[in-house]
Amino acid sequence: MPRKKKKRTNQEEPRTKKILKYRKPISINPGVLVFLVIFVYIVIMVFSYFRQTHITPYEVKLGSLAINNTYEGVILREEKVITSDFSGYINYYAREGEKINAYSMVYTVDSTGKLSEMIRDDSSDDSSLSNESLSDIKTAISSFAVDFRPEKYIDTYAFKGNIEGTALKLANTAVLANIDKLRAENYADSIDFGYAPVSGIILYSTDGYEELTAETITPEQVEGVDYEKNSLHSNDLISEGDSAYKLVTSELWSIMIEIDEERAQSLADENYIEVRFLKNNYTAWAAVSVLRQNGRTYAKLDFNNSMITFASDRFVEIELLDNAKMGLKIPNSAIIERTFYLIPEDYLTYGGNSSDAGFNRESYLEDGTLSTEFVPATVYNNVDGMLYVDESVFKIGDYVIKPEDGSRYAISKQASLIGVYNINKGYADFKQITILNQNEEYSIVKSNSEYGLSVYDYIALKGDSVTENDFIYD
């Protein structure tokens, strides 16, 4: 029978209706999406950039090194100190630095001092100079004016001494010309005359270095420790046996300079070297020899001319003008040292699917059968028949097979090479170098060697920042 519908009474409340909020579908802006992708890409690239090892390239060029070849040396000469046979006031009649003949009168000694007074009186009057004397002074002044340079103002003092010496010589000569006047006043008997025993360059100073030789000189004397120069002047009161003057008796002279062992080795094969004197920029050739004594190393430079120019000097600054070695100039920061395996060149062969050089290495198959495999390998140098091969190719204990007779060689020997990383091909490739010269910042290396560099190659500026076969990122 049909089910009867139940009627809703007034007491029953209506059912509550649930209202749901309408959600719009998500709308993605294509522009925003593109921006996010680009932003993520940039973040990844920046992160990757800072994680990569960046290699700074350096272009190899020809050049030479500016090496400091300046030294201060001590001058050694054949010198003879002449002592006085008399006591009294000494007066000189030869200008310092000039050459005098044997038996020439050099000085007088006045036991009363009257001669000195006469010299002062004559120099204070209005007596005129002869044309010849005046010409000598004018020539000296003109030469100094032409050669004068403000940065060499110290030469003014030497010029002053020369002029004073010339004037003194002229005044004393004038006094001697009036020797009859001295005799008339009974002064002549109190004057003694000193003559040069031999010819030579006359100097009015002593310093205790006169008897030194290259074999007897000490390191302190080479360095000028406690060096003292004793000057001798006219009108000085001297006693018998005191030093009167000094003669340099030979044109042969030497300069001793202290050098390091590296410089000593470079000079060992040299017989002569050109020397520039910083005092006057004069250049001369010297015979060079290396001496080792008292725990020091010296270069002895022997000259056979121009001694008179430096006769009054004991120490002198010089520059050695040896030929600068030309080659490929590279920074020292690029130089590294690597270790390699040594394999006899007889074991080198060519095989595989190309003409690559390599070695036949002994190996075992999966079933334990002994076999050989060709291993390509780069050769970095060949010294006395031994090939330098990268350590990454083999390990100690591996055997390589000689192609001709099948003999085996156990890899064990190692040696190192110095070189740089060539980056011409976009990756780091080790190249051996031969250093010809070096200073604190740069080295000069041999160019166009079989396993080395060539001009305009690019190398890694910092060799320790890369390893073999690293790729170069711009």
C-alpha cells in the first residue's frame, strides 16, 4: 500500500540551508612566471660564479729583467806613504792628484815658521798672476761650469779643493823664486826640501789601506767599518818620521765588491765585464775574477787605466753592465712545481684508434687472463732518455711493455719539473720552463723549447689556483 506523506506541523522548525562561498579559479600572470624563472636563473648563475675557480690569464711576451747591479766597492792600488825626514812646518808645492816625476820637489819643512808667514804675506798682496797661471785657473773654472749639474753639487767641494791647490802651488812657487831673499834674511838655512823618490800620483792623505791586497783585506775593511781618512795640510807642524804625502806608483788598480753566490756563478764564466762609475758615468772594461775568503764571496775587478780619475777615492759606487738576458717574461706567481713518473723512451709507442703517443700497460681481464692495453699519455719532457709522464695516467707498481721485445718496466721512479699552466685551448695544460734569469717578481724563461712556451701564449697568472685539465671560465 502506498506510503503516506507525513504532514509538517506548525511546531516543526524549517531546516537550515548551508551557504558556500564561491572561490575564483587561480589566475597565473605569464609575465610574473617569466620574471620568477629569470630571477631563479640569475640566483643560480651568481651562486655558480662564486663557487667557480676563476683563472686570470697572462699573455707571455719577450722581455728582460731590471736587476740591481749597483755595488759599492773598495779601491786597492799600489801606494807608498812617504815620511818626512825633518821636523817643522810643512808646505806643499805640488797639486794633489797630479803626476810628478822622480826627484821632483814636493814640499819644504821650515823649522822656524818664517816661510809660512812669507807665503801668507805674498798671498795677501796685490801681486798678479802670470798669463800661464791665469790660463790654468780659467780652464779649470770653465770645465767645471760646463760639466756642473745641480744633482752633483757635491762636486763643488772637489772643485774648490782643486782651485785652492792650484793657488797654493802658484803662491809657493813664487816664494821659491825669491829664495835669494830668504837667504839674505838668514831664513834659508832653516828650510829643508823634500823630493819624490819615485814618480807617481801625489795624494795628501792616508787611511791605513795603503798596504792592503785582495788576499789580506778583511770583510770589515771592504764595508768601510770605522774607516777614517787623515788629510795632510800645508802649514801643519810635523815631526821627523810623520807621514808627509802618498804616491800611487802604478796605473794598475782594482775594485773589490761583495757579491752573492748567484752573481758569483754568473761571473764565473766571464773574463771581462763592463763597469760604469756612478760618480761621473765613466765606463771601462775590467778583468773579473771571483774570490772566496773569510766566509764571503767577492768579485775582483782589475783595471789598467783611468786610475788618476779615482786616485783620491777609496770607496766608489759602480754598476756592472753585463748583458741582460732576453727571453719570455712571466710572473713568478705563475710558476709551479709538479711531480711526474719517469719511463724510458724505448717504451713509448703509438696505438689505439689514433696516432696518439702512449704506452702499452699490462692489465688483467675479468677472467684473470693477462693482457695489455694502450694508454695515451702526454710527455712533458725528455731528459737523458727518460720521459716525464703525468701521475694521473699510472700508479706505482704498474708495468709497461716495450713494443719491440715485450720486456716489462715497473713504474716507480719520480722526478719534478717547474713550469706553468698554458690555457690557450680553454683548459689548463702544464708546460715545462727553463729559467734563465729571475728577480723577486718576474722570471725570464727560454722560448720555443720543445715542451715549453712561445711568445703570445696565455698562461694562468696564479699557477697554484688550477690543476691539470681544469676548464677555463670567462
